[in-house]
Amino acid sequence: MADPVSLSAFPVAMRWLNAPEAYTVEGYDKLVVSAAGGTDLFTDPADGTRHDNAPALVGALNGDFCVSALVRVDLTATFDAAALVLHSGPDTWAKLCVEASPQGSATVVSVVNRGVSDDCNSFRADPAAADVRLRAGRTGSAYVFHVRVDDGPWELIRYFALHDEAEVGFLAQSPTGAGTTVRFEEIAYSAERIADVRDGS
């Protein structure tokens, strides 16, 4: 899995942070990733326990960017998730997920890790019932996460700094389950800066 991976919709070659059980690149803008059971990216703020074995395909982009994808995911077990990830290193990263909550609902979750992780649930968004798109962007020295459901507006989820250059890409996880498969469809890249991070334009 050391060989670089090329996605036509992504402007640079990408690399795996952790190898998936399987993956396929389909056409111009689709990536399918299968994560094994017991895979996660999270550092517990209570005791510092680190989990960093989730498969993630990332690439380094220069300057401002937006990367988005429509996600399809089998949310079978608690915390199964599809995510966009920003990765500077083991201690500095962020992810934007559609994740299975302990209550059994598909939920938009974001985590920013600076040594340890925070964990923020935003709203329910079920990719089995609606088109859920995740977007990660860099604007100057800051990063931003947005989510769009069906034809609605881009909703701001997080606006933050990592203080280091971050690779961006796609992650699948199944911390408590036997594994899951994520489809990232309609992958899109733009080098344009988001004009207004708060209204998503």
C-alpha cells in the first residue's frame, strides 16, 4: 500500500496513512474504502489513549482549497463513520464525519485534535435517506468544515486553526463494529478560497 494513489478528481497523488481492508477508484470522482473492525482516529481527552489505525487516503495541497464529497456509508455499529480528514501529524489533525451515534442515528460529528481530541456533535443527517456532502477547506492559515444536505445550503460546522500544514483526504472507521464500507462520490476540488466561511459561499 506504499504506492501512491491517483484520483482524477484530486490534483495530486495521494498516500495511505493506514491501509484499508480494500479500496477501489471508480471513474473520475469515486473512491470506495473498506475499514476493518476496531479502526478509529481519536485521542481520548480524559486519559490520552490514542487510536490511530483508521484507513485514510490523503494528499498535500498548496494554498487555499476546497475538497468535497457525497458520502454513502454502511452505519452498522456505533461510531461507524465516513469522514474527510485534515492531517498534520499524529497529534495534530481534524476530521468531519457522518457517524453512527450511540442513539442509533446518523450524526454530523467533528473532531479537532491538538494533542488530545475534542468531540462535537452537530445535527442528524442520514446518508441513507438524503444526499449528505462533506466539505473541508483551507482559507489562509485557517481551516473550515461544512456540510450540505440535499439541495440545502452549506452549513458551517467548524472554523479552526491547526498551526501546521495539513494533508487532506478521505477516512473510514469502525471502532466498535466488524468493519464498514464508505463510498465517496462526486469528489470535487477547487483552489478558490471560500468567500464567507459562515454562510458557506
